[in-house]
Amino acid sequence: MQEPSRPWTPVTTCGLRLDDEAVRIAVGLRLGTGICEPHACPCGARVTADGAHGLSCGLGPGRIARHAALNDLISRSLTRAGFPNIKEPPGLSRSDGRRPDGLTLIPWRRGRSLIWDSTVIDTVAPSYLQATSASAGAAAEVAATRKNAKYTQLAGTYFFVPLAFETMGPINSNGMDFIKDLGRLVTQTTGDPKETSYLFQRLSVCIQRFNAVAFRGTFEQQELVE
């Protein structure tokens, strides 16, 4: 997810610093090394030493908070770029009643307001592993295609962007282009040429923080005995 042209800068004031445990988990998940003792997850599944089960566990904690945190980053960046917006906008025509994650209140492109919807997909989930082992970002593209199909009804009125992040970093190609455009527009407002890099890094750090939350959620919570 991070732009390859700039190194990651762990600046605390920019929200770009991970604690030591989150770094340990991120590195372990990336390398597939042992980061825990095998144990039973509260969902009943067996967690192997690599700890990857937590990233796709149906009972995994932090999913709602992760989704909210990612959308907040996008919303605040749009506001900084001069595009006021609202999250989960009411009143958009959807047959199933669901709302996209956000809507700009002024046109984004071609005279249309932007709507976006984000999701996070586990790169090493069994259902995606065959595809992601052959092509980086394959799971993100599959998820983006599903999002496009879901919002076909609104695509004729709004400029829709699916944002599909993978737990190991890749993002769908349309989402990548959108984030680059957004960073460029923020740079035009602030004058800081690093805005695009910082935006990619904030999104990446957010994913890694919640990967650590998901991993820790696989441990049974022990009741305190007085």
C-alpha cells in the first residue's frame, strides 16, 4: 500500500508510529513466522503458530472500529483537499437500504459527487490464498469488483470509488489511483509534497494496528479469579 518511492517515516504527530507489539505482529504475519503458541480461538477454530487465523475470524474484534478509522482518514483528507463530505449519507437510492461509506457535497469529477465504500480483505484467508499467492492484490480486486456490482444503481448519478484494502498491504488499482489523486489535491492545499506519502502511510499503519487487534482477539479472555 505504501508508495515505494518514499520510506516509511514513523512520525508520532502524523499518526505514523506503531508500538513494539504491533510491529512484532506485523513482521511475523508478513514473514509467516511463529508469533504465538498454537491455541483454540474463541470461535472454536485452531490457531496455528503464525497467528493468521485472527485476520479472517468471524468473531474477530475491531472490524467495526477498523472500518470507521479507515473511513475517517479518507473523510478528513477530502475535507483538507477542499471537498466537504458526510459519512454514511442518507437518502441515496438503494434497493437493499444500505449506504455507501461517504459522499462529497460538491462534485469530484465530471460534474458528479464522489461516493466511496471501503472494505478490508484477508490476504491469506483460505478462500483467497490461491489467487493472492499467484498475483499481488488479487483479493483486493475481487472485493472491488463486488463493490462495483453492489453500487451499479448509483454509478450513473455519482462517481463511485471502491476502496478494497488487503491485510498484507495491497489495495485495488482504482482505489490506489483515487488515493494518489486525493494526496495530490491535499498537497495543492497545504503545499507539502509529502501529503500523498503520508496518506498511504496512515492507511497502512491503521491496517497494521487492527491486524494486531485481530490477532490478540484469538486468545480466550480469562476471567479474573479473586
